Amino acid sequence: MNILKLTAALAAISLTIPCVTAHADGGEDNSWAIGPFVRPEGVNPVIEPRPDISFPCPMNGKDVKWEESDVFNPAATLKDGKIVVLYRAEDNSATGIGKRTSRIGYAESRNGFKFKRDNTPVLYPDQDDFREYDWPGGCEDPRVAMTEDGLYVMLYTSWNRKTPRLSVATSRDLKHWTKHGPAFAEAYGGRFARIATKSASILTKVKDGKLVIDKVDGKYFMYWGEYAVYAATSDNLTDWYPVLDEKQELKKLASPRRGHFDSQMTECGPPAIRTRQGIILMYNGKNNPGLRGDTAYHAGAYCGGQMLFDNANPYKLLKRLDKPFFVPQEPFEKSGQYVNGTVFLEGLVYRKGKLYLYYGCADSRVSVAICTDTENLE
């Protein structure tokens, strides 16, 4: 790609993804929000399905074209100076969202745009101790973060087509993963082991030029949830305890809002990131297709939102964007397997002073957007 065109694209602010600096009523300054995120010219989508790639599936003992239909909802991180994207891939075993088998693929890039991909998935339903969780729907929607000493932690959805469960896997090289099972299996005597759980955003910070996992009061911390934002803590990154309120129920930190782009869901996105002004959680707001939504956006669409939590008290929501900072814009973001359109945010990488945001496009492709205004992160 012509470097002058790329530079111009990164410097420009797209009209459809503005840097949100105030609420819709013009009353409150939202300069705390990270952005703008700009789509580089001529590079998206960066990952697309490959219908000719197959591997021997442990579930049925047959060769399966494991990313024949769609690739989407990516995690992202750094390894040896390269950007690694771990993306959800679906085979063509059925028709309809959630009815196929999902596996996690591996792709790496020196520039964040052009990727070299492995021909076999790195995480998938296997002949292991986790068949009751991963079979037959597979492993979905990963988020990945790393510790300062190079341990990678993946939080993904195990889908047995009955109950989605937030599960944990760890790795040192991003290709060989150890599954640890459902994140909440041991908490409170297994109280939350059987409920539907999804979408976890581990708290991170920028240190020595990269995003690394952070702690709160000596414990690892994450936001999680689909229809609301909850929290959980851990001593070891594999066994997590949901945070409870005074009634010993799940402590709800944020919820969908009537009349807004997030009127149906506030699904947690990529790893939360600590800034000078507070902890920022990017999330995927789903617009209610009924009368509760924001008519400025397509009914059922997913758009990107941001919440600001207190650095000292990560349960305290300080501010929240009233309008999304990232919306479906390109044709492949507005139409695909998910017909209502979505930019589903899951992967965030800090590299050479820039943030690379990787996202799923209409449950069918993977794309990237870049933010160069990152002075607030260090």
C-alpha cells in the first residue's frame, strides 16, 4: 500500500466515526474517550474465510473445512514484535447463527494489515475433559491479554448449544493452549457454574510499550457480561469469582439504556484499559429492534461504546458515551451472516504508540481501525 495514502488515512477523521467530545445535548465533555479510530484505506477486511482449508476434526474423525463459511470476532495481542490475531472461524455444517461449529484460528502480521495464517485452528472442541462445554458448538469470541512475564490468557465462550459459558485457556506461544474450563466453576461452591456467561474484558495497562494485565488491590480484575456489565476477580487468572452486591447477587455496574444505541445489550469488548482519567471499557452496544432503541441506527445493529470507571474504584461508573464512537459503515460491516450489521469489538493492541482495534464485520469478516491519539494511556 502507498505509504502516503496510509498516512493520510490515519490522519483523517471519518465523518461516520467521529471523535466524540461531548454528549448529544452538548453539555458534558467526553474528551476522556479513546479515539478517533480510523479505518486505514484499502486494507479491510484483513481476514476473510478460506473455503479450501481443512483439518481432521476430533469430534467426528473427518476432515472439516473449519473456516469455510465465516471468520469474525477476533482477539489480538503482541508476540515478538508481531501482531497476532486469534479469530473465530465457522465451518459450513449448518445454517444459522450459533448452529455451526466454531474454532479459533491464528494469524500474525508485521504491520497489522497483512496476515500470515496457520492452516489448522489453535483452539477447538477436542477429545479432552471439556467436551461437555465445547461440543458441538465449539469455542467462540475470544479475548486475549498477556501478563508482564509473557503468559497469555484467553477468555472465550464454550458453546454446547445449551448454555454458553465463559471459559479460560492459557499459553506461552499463542499456538499451544491449555484449557482450564469454565471461569466460574469453583466460585461460591459452583453457584454460577451453570448459568449463561459470556464476554470478559481483563483489566490492562500500558507498560514498556505494550498492553499488560493489571491488578486492583492485589487481584486480577475483569468486566464481563452481555445484557449488563458485571465484574469478577481472581488470584491466578484461571479461577474467577464474580463480584456480588449487598444482597449476594451479581453486582450490576451498567445496563442497557432506553432510547440509546445500547438499548438491548452492553456486551463487553476488548481488554479494559487503564488511562490517566480512569479505566475505559469498550463495549458492543446492541440497538433494540423495538421501540426502546435509537432510531438513528439500524434496528438490531451492534455499535461500539465506551464507559469510564474510576481508577481507584473500578466498580464506580463515572461517564458513558451517549453516542457510539464506532458504527457499521462499510458494505461488509452492514451485511453478512448478521444481516443487521455489526462492528463487534474484541481485539486491542498497543504498538509503537498506536492502538490497533480489531473487530468482527457482520459475523463474516475481520477488520482493523487505528487510533494515533494515545497520550492519555501512559
